[in-house]
Amino acid sequence: MHMDDFDEKLEELFANFRRQLPTRLTTCMDAWEAYTENKDSDALNQLRFQCHKLAGAASIYGFEEIGDSARSIELLVDQFYTGNIGDPQTFQQQLERHIQLLSKLVMDVEQGAN
């Protein structure tokens, strides 16, 4: 494989990840909404899992802010599960702020891509 071919493939991977960001965000938002509507632990687990995957992938593809934001959601859920955030209302407020930041970061990337 020539270096040009490699660079093209790499560029294609980055472009594909960038295109998938809105879908990944929607998956996180859907889990968040399911949790807020009925405090469903499965939805919270799904939110944590999706943010975990997004954090890892975003870091690999150079979207550090998105990766850090998704990781902060994952860690916040972990803290809630271990009892370090005792009040469910405080947890939900903190989680909502983190979700809004993640959403803004993804939208900024989307707008920058167009």
C-alpha cells in the first residue's frame, strides 16, 4: 500500500467517524431521555455504555473534547452507582449539564464540517 493510499484510507475513517457523531449523540440522548422519564436503570446503563464507546472512539480520532465530555458522563454515572452522589436530583442536574455540553460539542463539529 502506498502512503497516499494509506492517507486516503485514514482520511476516510476520520470522515466516517465525523459523520457518525450525530447518530452516536442521538443514541446517548435517547438513553438519557429514557432515564429521565422513568428512572430506568437499563437506560442509565445504556447511556453509560454509549458514552464509554464514544469516549474511546473520539479520543482515537482526535476529538479530545468530545471524548473528555463523554468520559465525564461515564464517570458521573459510576459515581452515582457507588453512592458518591447520594441525591438523585443533584445527579440528574449534573448529568443534564454534561449531556448539554456533549451535545454542543458534537453540533460544533457538525457545523464545522459543513
